[in-house]
Amino acid sequence: MELFLHTFDANSHVNMESTGFSDNHKPSLTYHSESELLQFLDGVIARETSHTLKDTWVMVSHDRQPIEPMQALQATMPFNTFYARHKYPWLLSDLEPHIQMHYQPIVDFGQSGKVFGFEALCRLKTPEGQWLNGMEAFALAAEVKRTHELDLACQHLALIGKSQAISADKPIFINVLPQTIMSPGWLDFILQIMAQHSIDKREVVIEIVESEKTNPELLARYCDEIRMHGLRIALDDMGSGFNGLRILAEVRADFIKIDRAIVHEAQGSRVRTVLLEAIISMAQRLGCTIIAEGLERVEDITYCQDLGLHYAQGFYFAQPQSTPSDQVTALPARDESHRSHIPDDFHIGEYISHGLTIDVSSSLAEARRLFNAHADIATAVVLDGQKPLGVLRRGKVFSRKVSGLGACCDPLPKVINHMLPSSVLARIFYLERGNIDIWITVNDEGGYIGILQPMEIMAQLISRKASTGNLHPLSHLTTGPTLRQTLDNSLRNNTNTQLVYIDLDHFKSYNDRYGFIRGDAMIRLLSEIIRQEFQDKSGIMVGHIGGDDFVLIYDHNAPGLNDTLLHIISQFQALAVHLYDASDLERGFFTTEDGKDHPVASVSIAVVNGKQGTLENSVMAAERAAMLKKIGKANIGSIVVVEDTPPQTILPKKEFYSDWQQKALSALQSLLHTQRATGSHDLDSCFAEFPFFEVIFELESNGVQRYANWINPNMYGKIKAGGAGIDRSQQAYYQRVVETNAPYISSIYLSTATEDFCLTVSLPILNDQGKLASILVADINIAAMAVLSSTRN
């Protein structure tokens, strides 16, 4: 027999002269046995690229006689199909003897990790004894055009497995391809098997595996028929398929399984977090139950729990097994260092006060002395060790009707976890609208943390909800129409309104020279300096117009305003040195590709105060500011231009010295006297004293990390726990200290862990002989850097 091979070029006709193969063999082969053919095909596979083979077609002729065109077409098939049929002929016969179904548990978070159900997964065994997973099995079956037969065989065996080994209270999830669902007679085939094995229809969930592009509307019609017969439907790998959200919108699924690629390390990725939250939000609106797939890490499990997900599966709990088992790994203990961070600009911790507490063993006389010493407090929390038991109210404590502490103790009011996200708080307010008593906050172990005033929390939620859409994503300062409306309102109501524009000079050139990441860091640095300077001051709105432009809106004449603005310039110049290369700092300017020189860390500020005529609206104020900014831009270096006749120009007179580095190093130095061991919470008290540190770790003299990371409790979930044993000897914060035996402070960089701009500080620890024993390393973000630098600190 003769074998003909041809490649197909999509940009031309079939090429009969050149096969497109890498070797110069002839495009045909005469063979006399199956082994001879396979030897040749294996050689082609070894030599050629998958792309070439994908575009190669095969035709076999039994003699050298001419062949009719239609016969030639019928005898022609893709190379991969031809190869698979001859390499794996067993795929063309009954598939069930080669299939073994494995079952992976799905656990219920709400039932402390108890098994809720099982997913049936395909495993295919070749005659040579090799096991293929589901993806490999279906890819191989696709080569011989038998995916439909393999799909049906797996479903048949899965239902048999359900009837024999899975209890009636646990549903089985059976994977089905969309094209199988839409094939004639499939639903009757499934219902007949279920009837034969007495399987209740509510115990079977049809899990739709989106393997190729599918018409969502057509698929939805078939799913409606499935649901009419009492079976439930799940959508698999949501977020990774072809039609994802369209199918979710069309198919009324009972369950949605979120793809591992989205859940894995989602708390460390803004993109995955936003996508995950979008899927959860849509699923909740559609009444679907969510199952998180592929969970392997403790952090991902706690993250899913904190998001309110109900079910999960993954290797953490159990590997797929041929015999279904209820034995799964228990849910991880909720250690704070592994707690996930739920992205939320609202944090309960900002509003918790410790409140007044008294031990349950105290006497009534002691309670009265406590209230007398705190005349402005009406309620105290009764504790048994760290566990809250009830509350004491001032009126009852001083009542003549009570004779002991227990007699005047009221039950605990609402008790909540101190890490609840704002969405959960909002639901609590909705369900308990009449409850305006104090709330008690506790940790995961039920230990007392403090009290909340619910009306204050409600006010904050409402305020933040109203302003969320008006915050700049980089600086988190007010932006958009809110700024214009605030300025117009202030101009109408306050004749003394002042408008301050703050602008980075040569910012576009800086972006061209150093890149947009450092450009974003510079904007963030200036925004934090401005925020730190004006926080807690009344009558001022701080805003971010966009790009490198900031604005301050004063509703009054501000004494000392010029000095404050000069201080902002000086502070920025002192801190921005971490954003430039040392050579540019030495010269005092940087050069762009066009050969132009630009000064380092230069800021222009324009102050519009109405001295050149009444300001009628925000448009007029902006025009006047633009004129003043032109004057400032004509100057080389930083400047403040104040509206007057003529405009007043003010230059910085002295350099500002920031001792933030000394403060950070002194704080790190003080930790040398603190017990540091393997406990993840050993330095919690230090973070309370030095909250500007995000994470601290210690290196051996050879650069290997000695203990696990000590994480600031405010950064749990953003920064990974662990780290012990990792070799960090190639990092600059290790190498520079080893070279100099002196502290090291890095340039500003974008942290992949927190997605924030940070610096790294490292401090050598010397032994009695003055040799390096270890190195203490800490990360500080830009906001903390500004706080440390501020004279208000």
C-alpha cells in the first residue's frame, strides 16, 4: 500500500511538490506491514513540529491505479487522526474496559468541612499500563473522533459508581460536553441508566464542561429540558471558557464551579480578585451556589471562606480516588497570619475602641469604683479571661435593687468578628435594623477585642459608598465631578475660598526616562505627602485631578499656607531621591533620549485666592490657576506662585532634612532585643509600636531565611506566611549589607505581594567579634515613608 502525505498552506493551494517537512523525503511511502508503517509515522512525529503535523493530511492507496476525486476525499484524513488510529487501535473498540472513574470530594464550609458530594473524573488506562487523566484522555479520543463515545462511557460508569459506593445524601457531579448534551437521545440515555440503578434525580448534577465554542441560547434550551426532569446543572471552570459570562447569564445553573486559575492566589492579585468578585456577585443575583475548585493552599481556603463561598474541592482536601471516601483533610485553623485580605476600603479595626472591661470575679463595689473613675462611660463588658460574658450598665450598677455583679449583668448584645468586610456588615444592618446597642468584636477564637458603635459604622458605610466612585485608583484621593461641585459650592458660599494646584514638573519626561511604574510611584509619593500634611484639618478638600495634578480646596483663608506648601515641596524633594538613579541625583538633573536635561524632583504650585478679581465658578478658578502655572513652569526648579497684582513667586529657601531613615533603622535596631523565634506572632507587639513595617524576616549570614515571615496583622492575606529556608543571597538587601557591614535602604519598587510601592530596609546583626551573624530585613510602603518623614509624626 502507498501512503501519501501533504501539508496544506492556508495562504495557497495544496502543494504537491513540497510537503513542508523539514527533511527532503518523498511525499509518499510504500509499506507492506503495520509495523513498517508505525515506524515511519513515529519518525515523522519525532522530526516535525506540531504545527506542521496539524496541517498535514494523509491518503492511503491500495494500488497505483487512478482514483476518483470523491473517493480520494473520503480516503483522506488529518495526519494526527491517522496516526492515533494506527498507534492506538484499541480506541476504536469498546472504551469502557479501559476507563476507571475516580471521585474527588466536594466539602461544605458551612458544615466544618464535611463532604457534600463527589465529582466523577475520567481516568483512561492504555494497554501498556499508562494512566491518562481526563484532559489527556479526551485529547486522544478527539484524534480518532471518539470524544462522544468516551463521554457516554464515563457517564455510564460514573452513575454505576454512584449507585454502588456513594450514599443517597451526597450528589454526584458528572462531566458532560455541551455537544453531548445537545446530541439526540442523550437525556433518555442518562435517565434510563438512573432508572436501572434506582438513582434519585436530585442526586445527579450535570456538570457542563465548556470544551469548545457553544451557542449559549441553544445550550440553555437543552438545559431547561434537563431541569424539567429533576436533574441539577453545574457550570464547570467558570472564568476560563469561551463564553463564560454569556453562558452563566443564559443557563440557569444550580452550581457554578470557579476555575482554579482564578481562585489560586487571588488575594494577591487585583485582576483575579475583581474577576472573582464579579462572578460571585452575578451568581448571587442569579441564585447559583458557588464551588471553588483547585484549592491547595491554606491562604486560598481562608480567602474563599471570607468571601462567603459555600463549597470547595481540591488537593488540599483529598486527591481523586477510585473508591469514594468521606475522609478529607480538616479545614485549616484560622491563624491570623494566614487570614486572607478581602479588598475593601473599609476596615472595622479603624473604629474599634477597647471600651471599659471588668473581670467576672470582681465585686459590685469594684464595678462602682470603675464607673466612678470613668464618669463619661455608660457600659462595661464583663470578661471571663478573654471571653466576653455580658455587659454592665451604669444605671443598674448604682441601683439599690441589686446586691451582686451577676444581678446587674445583661446578656451580650451583637457579637461580630473584627475582620468582617463591609458587604457582610451591610447585610447585618439590614437584618437588624432596630439594634442600636453597642456591638462586641471578637477574634476567631472568640477572644474580646473591643466595642463598636453601630450608628458610627453605618454613617461610614453610607459615606464611603457615596464617594467610592469618586476616588482616584492610584492615590485614593477625591477626583472627578465631586471636586468641581465642591469648588463651586465653596465659591458660592465662602468669599475667602482658595484653590491650590500642585503639579509635578517634567513628569512626562520622567516617565520617558524611568518608565510608568516609577512614574506611578512618584505620583503616589506626592499624594501621600499631601494627605499626611492635611489629614485631620477641617475646611480643606484634597483632590487628585488626574495624572500628576493635585488640588486643595480651602473654604477659608489659611494662615501659614505658603509655609505649608514650601514644606510639601521640601519633603517631596527629600523623599523622591529614592526614585532616581544615583548618577542623576549627583548631577541634579536627568537627560531624556532627545538630549534635553530636566531638574530632579521639581514641583510647581499655584495658589488662586481671589486677589485678581472675584471667582464666580470653578471654570474661572481653573483658568486663573492655569495662568499662574505658566509662570511657575517658566522657572527652573520648584516654586510657589500666589495670585496677586503682580503674582507673588516664592522659592524654597532651605533644604528639608528628613530623618525617616534613621527612625526606621532605630525601630529595626530595637527589635534586636526582642525574642525572635519560629512563632508567626512573636513580633505582633512590635508591629503595634512600629506599624510602618509591613513584614519583617531574618536571614542567616549565608542569605538563607532563618524563620517564617513576621507579618503586620494589617497585612494578613496580602503578604504570604512562611518563607523559612528560602535562599535570598542574590537579593540586593543581602549583598549590600554583606559587602559593607552597614544598613541598606533600597530604591522604591512595586511589590508583587501587596501591589503597592515599597522600600526594603536591612540591618546587619554582628556577633561579639564584629562579624556578621544575621540580617534583619523589613519592608516599608510609601504611605508609611511619608508618615515617618512628616514633622507632624
